[in-house]
Amino acid sequence: MLELFWTFFKIGLFTFGGGYAMIPLVQQEVVGHGWMDAETLVRYIAICESTPGPIAVNMATFVGSAQAGLPGALLATLGVVLPSFVVILLIASILTGFRTNRYVAAALGGVRPIVAGMIVASGAAVALQTLWPGFAAVDLRAVGIAAVLLAAMFVWTRVLKKSFSAIALILLSAVCGIVAYGV
């Protein structure tokens, strides 16, 4: 169980840009430790995106729970949250110095494109795993669901000129999944 804490502590410590940027690290560590395969992890990611709360906390909680029940969930969650908590406490205590420091601003400016790239890579990896599981055959039902969701978002935002709620998108994708995989 301490390995769960340490693994998620490292993930929390070395991830900039939020939960989506940490997906490649989680995949590398979780699959590397043999805690679950890539396909199961993609399912966990989908669940984490659909449940309330930060994706990083949700992923740590779900993976920890799958490995060691409630104690594993608590330790993994504490591990992923603790580095950010400590860093925020440190930054808050010396915030005025950071606000004007040109080196800190330059470093954060350099990190932004990397974070964006990691988020795009995570999205591409999840999309490939979902639409093309095992990279052997295309899951036509998943492609169909993606097409329905894209069409609904296009009609709603471009034709009706209304914003498309993330909650509506989650509910619509759940209904499409039930129809496509449950029937």
C-alpha cells in the first residue's frame, strides 16, 4: 500500500497542468506496475471524467480502491494531493516574491506548451484506445457515439446558437452508450 502512496505522490509532484496532463504518467505507472491493463485504465479514465471532482483525485481514488480497497484509495488520494497542497502553502507564504519574479514567469511560460502537448497526447491515447481497442479493429459503436455527440454539439452550438452543457454531454453519451452497447 505504501507503493500506491509513493507512486501517486510522484505523479502529483511531477505533474503540471492539472489532471488531464497527468494521464500519461498514471498510464505509465499503473500499467508498468501491473495494477491494470491499458484497456481497464481507459475505462477508469472515462469514469473519472464523468464523476464529480478533480480527475487526478478520482483516478488516484479509483486505482487505489481497485488495488487495496478503502486504505488503498485513501493512501493513493493522499499521495496525489499532498504535493500540490504543500506547494500551494509554500507559494501562498511567499506569493509577493513569486508574482514579480521574471524567472518564475519564464519557467511557467515554458511549461505551458508541454502541458498542452501532454493533454493532447492523453486525449489522442484515450481516443485511440476507445475507438481502436488493442489497435486491432475499429469499434464502430464507439465511432458512432462520437459522431452522434459531435453532431449534437454542432447543431446545438452552431445552429441553435446555445452553449452545450458538459452535464448534457455526459448524459447524452451515457444514453448513447446504453443504446449502442446495451441493445
